[in-house]
Amino acid sequence: MGNGSNSFKGRGDHASPPCMAAEVDPQYFDPLAVDPEQARDVARWRRAERERLRAARRALAAPERKAVGDALMAGLERLLGAETVGAGDEIVSFYWPIKDEPDLRPLMTAMHAAGRRIALPLVETRAAPLVFRLWTPQTRMQRGHWNIPVPPPEAPEVVPDVVLAPLMGWDGAGYRLGYGGGYFDRTLAALSPRPFRIGVGLASAQLPTIYPQPHDIPMDVILTERGVEVSA
């Protein structure tokens, strides 16, 4: 698999080896957790928060959603370094927008045109780390897991230097509340070398804490439409 030179530095390691997220199955709990009942309580709380945050995001009017997306793309350009856009050889993994997520695809196209290598994550094996394949505006996408458009098998598989991770919620310690499948945590735990991790989402999705569990991996940066909220 190919890999660009990694000029970004990650922070800290994950709390435990990759595992199925506790929130996927309320009967499951991490054996390293001190209190199984506490883990189940956190799983129930996370499910409720996801539903609340998803409803709030879904309620955004189209112009507001576009404004958020534009602000996020501007923030990503600054974060990745305006002077290196088009000059660096880092592989940046974006994600295809689903579930009312802000649309970052214009930035994917612009960065590709400027010479950057862009990848997208996809599920090739269930309950396993994600695979990353190169994307270009000419890539003939196909339907993948959950019907998300993904690059085809003939697209080169790569290891990204920078990973953008969508989030439903986030906290001041840099932890993200995802969709509950555990795929990003499992993937970030397995990737070597460790990529620079950017959680991307809405400012209004901030939580006092997500009650991080042993499998949760903090982001290096949390970025919202307001700019960088958390930075290691």
C-alpha cells in the first residue's frame, strides 16, 4: 500500500486495543471497564444523545447547512496549511457526506486539482478496520456498506497521513461521539503510522463530556464552523 510522508504528528495512544464499541450492543462491555453497569449506562446515554444531535442537525435549513460546510472547508484549508495545499504529498482522507453532514466535496475536488492526494474510507469487512482508497473527481463510485458511495476495488489502497472523522458530538478533551459502529475508533487504533486525526462537526454538538470508554480515541483537533475548538 502506498503512503505519503507524514508531516503531521498525532497525540497520545488509544486507551485499549481496538474492540467493538460498547454502544453497538448494550449487552457488550469492555472487560477493562471498572463497572459493567456504568458502561451500559454510557451506551444508553450515547444512543439518546445521537438521536438528539441528529434531529438538531436534520433541522438545519439548507442555506445554514451550506454556510456551515463553507466555514468548515475554509477552516480545513487553514488547518492543513494554505502554503502547502497542492505542494505536499500527504494523503488526506475525507468522507462522503451522509445523514445531513456538511458537504466537504468541493474541497476534495479543489485539493485534488491543486495536486493533493485524496482518499475515502470504506467498509470491506464488517467489524474490521476501514480500508482507504484513492479518490479523484473521475472515480466511478459504487455503492458500499450502508449504500455509501465508495471508490471501486481497482482504486489504489493507501494509508492516509491525515484522517477527517465525522462526529455527532464532541467534548473539550478531544473525544468524538460517532455513529456507534466503532469503525473509526477501530481503524485509528490499527493504522500505522498513526495519522493526524481531525474530528469535523458542528459547534452546537459540543457536550460537557462523551464519558470516554477504554476503546475511545481522542482527536488531535476538533474543527467546527467556528474554527479549531480543541487542539492537542
